Amino acid sequence: MNKFSLGRIIATDPALNAIQNAGQEPEFFLKRHVQGDWGMLDAHDKQLNDDALRDGERILSVYQTLKAERIWIVTEADRSTTTIFLPDEY
């Protein structure tokens, strides 16, 4: 069950390359994100995301591809845009 709207989905080329190089699809990570599986966040940051569902703040998830490359997914507070990118692109 989706917990929020993703809005327009954007992915950077390096993030797409990392996902594809691992033999995975962006949809796998987006599905986890929108269902409230925040990935590799600590308990404090997971709680911030849970609070953001209620308060309408920005949501961040962190995942690792099968080749150990980290990707970040951020949904903006207004839920207009979700971006997939690598941490060093932030």
C-alpha cells in the first residue's frame, strides 16, 4: 500500500547507471520508498520519515544496489517530485 504520492519522478544518469549495472530497476527502489521501507536509515531518521508522512515534510530513503552502490530517494515536502540520485550528487 502506498503511503504518499511520488509526484513527478526524476533520476540522475549516474543513479540510473548504478541501478542498471547491478541488474536492477528503479521501480524496485521506488516501490520500497512509497510503501514506507526507508532502507538503510537509522532509527532516528526512520522516525523523521514517519513523522513527515503526517506533517508533510520531505522524505528520504537510502538503499544499496546488489553491487553495494548507495542510492538516495527524496520526495519533496509538497509531494510534487521524487528524485533518485547518488549521495555524492547531493
